[in-house]
Amino acid sequence: MKIEQIYTGCLAHAAYYLESNGEAAIFDPLREVGPYIERAQKDNARIKYVFETHFHADFVSGHLDLQKKTGAQIVFGPTAKPRYEAIVAEDNQVFEVGDYKVKVIHTPGHTMESTTYLLIDEKGEEHGIITGDTLFIGDVGRPDLAQHVVSDLTEEKLAGLLFDSLRNRIMPLSDDLIIYPNHGAGSACGKMMSDQTQDTLGHQKEINYALRADMTKEEFIKELLTGLTTPPGYFPQNVLMNIQGYESLDTIMERGEKPLSPEAFEAAANETDALMLDTRNEKVFARGFVPNSINIALEGKYAQWVGEMIPDVKQPILLITEAGKEEEAITRLSRVGYDNTLGYLEGGYERWRKAGKETDRVNQISPKGFEKIFTTENTLVFDVRKKSEFDSEHVVGAVNIPLNEMNQHLAQFPKDKPFYIHCEGGYRSMIASSILKSRGWENFVDIADGINGIKDETKVELTEYIAPTTML
């Protein structure tokens, strides 16, 4: 069977391309649809269907632009209520793509409309299942997202439905089937996904905690809901965009790719409520930046951290990028629904500096420099990694404020005494540093290379996690 996984690492997202006898289908596409159209053109194929496994929360799908540009029909599973032209399939309905068949299997639980697509080859043999966020490799989809859109869909109710879907609709299928999930490790749609992005159903029955044959529904619900973190704030907004529709990416790019001179950029920043987003490398940013700009570097999980730190997807944004990176920055913003880019600083930061405009910087210290201070002074240290990372190992005496909770805990950062800040490697702590700078903090120093540098280059004492003993 000719099926290809198109994986995008920064979002831990997998779309799928299916082609047979001149007809193609795309499953769960990203916002920019050009690569899918080009892939079909390479096969001289017509994109017939765009299959959606559910209304996604962590990204805005490209289904509407694909429909507009190719004439493909959008297909959702049972109970979906899109506010645009689409096929809402019936359970067990079969669609033909060339000589292949795609069978709809309604699997509610992650969301009510969540659907698995069974792939059947030209010989009538079942090949695999495209599971969306119902079943991952090593995990299953979290059942607490839909309630942020429909309040009476409690996580307990959805978890119970997911248990039934897995036991009654997926686990009875052949062990030889290949699982094609929508996400891999790093996605916020699950809690313990594998780095692997496909596997057989039989192997998952052996190793996936959620598919244990002897698990009761009550045990499943308890285990699934334990340890879930708060989902990013942009998730419900993305769901609504996927339900209601959105502007074409072409329109967004045309609006965002507007070069602004330093004077025009400054005027736009002063006259609007736009956020200045600097996407350069964190170490480059530290050496000089436009005052009050926020650093979220393109080199990391850029879109995800934009979603975590900027509450409103409608927030106007002015970009500062490396030369030639403007299109990438706007495109990756749009993947998670941030469509309101107003333009970018032409010539970047260097042109701003050469124009004599005001600049700012973040004070940094090397791990070795930090070691000297830490061993001789009473040093206040903030660690902005996740709690699980902090719990496993951290600088003795450090205070943990995870980056995604920082805006709710700014009062814990003192303005009347100095402190140091770090993360794992420097990416997240520079986001935090830029936020502190924009809010008026000046008395802190960022530790370059984070805990990795501290561990590798210093003798700074670290506290390691010790599992509690069980008293008999």
C-alpha cells in the first residue's frame, strides 16, 4: 500500500499521504498545503479527499485551503459539526481512493467526533489504521481537551468512552495492522508518547499501558487522568478555528510579509498593541535586542512556546527575524492559529541598531562563572524547567517556576535583590529573561547553557531525586 507519513518535528505532528491509481487522500494536514499538492502532482494524482480524524486542538488544519485549491472533499467522522461544506461520515462508511478503501471507525474518547480510518489495499486486505489522537505509540489521547470547548464533556466521561472505543473498536482488529498516529513524543496531546511514530497493533497490546487486557474501566480512567498537565491556553482557540473556519494562509502571508523600516516598525509598535516577537537564536538575542521584544527562537519548539506564552491567538505580532526567515516564522505561527502578523523589521536587529535606535541586552554568565558565585555567595536561583525535570535533578536551593506558569507567578521574582535563572540548555530561560526584561526586571543574570552546562562544566551541588521508600 502506498502510504507516506509526513512528519513535522517541531509540532511532533504526522500527516499522511495515500495514493492509488491517480487518486490521493491527505489525512490531518498542516496549515501550509503546498507540500501535499506538490506530492500529489509528483504522482500525477488528484487529491480526492481530506480526512480529518477530529477537530484538532494543537494545530490548525489545512483542510479548508486544500479543499479550495484542489476541490477535494473534506471528511469528518460521525457527530462532527463543521460550519463549512464537508462530509460527515457514518460509522463503517467506506470511501474509495483509487483501488484502495478507507473505512470509517468511530472511536470517541479523545473528542466525541474522534475517528479512526482503516486502510484496505487493492486486494481487500486490511493494512493499517490512521488513529489520530485516539491511539498513539505507547499512549492514548488525553480526554480532557474537549471539555474546554463543551463544558459538560467531563474528562471522566470522555475517558470512559475512550476505554470502550479501544476495547470494542480497535483492539479486536488484526494484530498485524500498522498504527499511524497523529503525534509522537513532545506533543501535549498525550503524556508519555514514544519516540517511535508507527508500530503494529499487536506490539502495542503488549507494551502500551492503556491496552492492557486485564484493565477495568475504572482502572483505565484513573491511570489515564493521573499526571495530566494543564493544556496550553491556545488549544480551545484552535479547536474553534478548525470547527468554524479561518482565513486562507495566502491572505495571512500577504499581510505578514510586509517589510517595515526601523522608523515604521517603531511607529507600529507604539501605535498598536502588537507584541514584538524576536525569533533569533537565544544567545544572539541576549547580546542585543529591541527593547520590550520577546524572544522565542525559531530553532526550538517555536510554535508550541508561542502558544504557551501568548494567551490570545488574535494577538497582533511584529516580527524580528534573521534575514530570510520571515516566511518560516509567519508560517509556523499560523500552524497554531496566530494569524495576525502585521509585518517584520526589514534588515532585522542590525538595521535597528545601525539606525541609532535604543537597544537592550540580557546579562549572561557562563556555568564556570556561576560556579564561582554560587560557592561564595548566598545565591538565589530560579529554574524554569517543567516540574518533572526539576524533580529529577536541580541546583540545591533553586526555586522551580515552570516557564508555562511564569506569567501567573511573576511576583515571586524579586526586584529588590539579584537572582540567576536557567533551564535545560538556555532556550526557555531566554524566553523567561525577555519576559522579565519587558516587565521591568533588571537585576538578574541568565546562566548560559542551563543545567546541562552546570552539570558538564562545574562542581555545583545538585539535588537528585530519590524515590520514596515503602514502609512495611
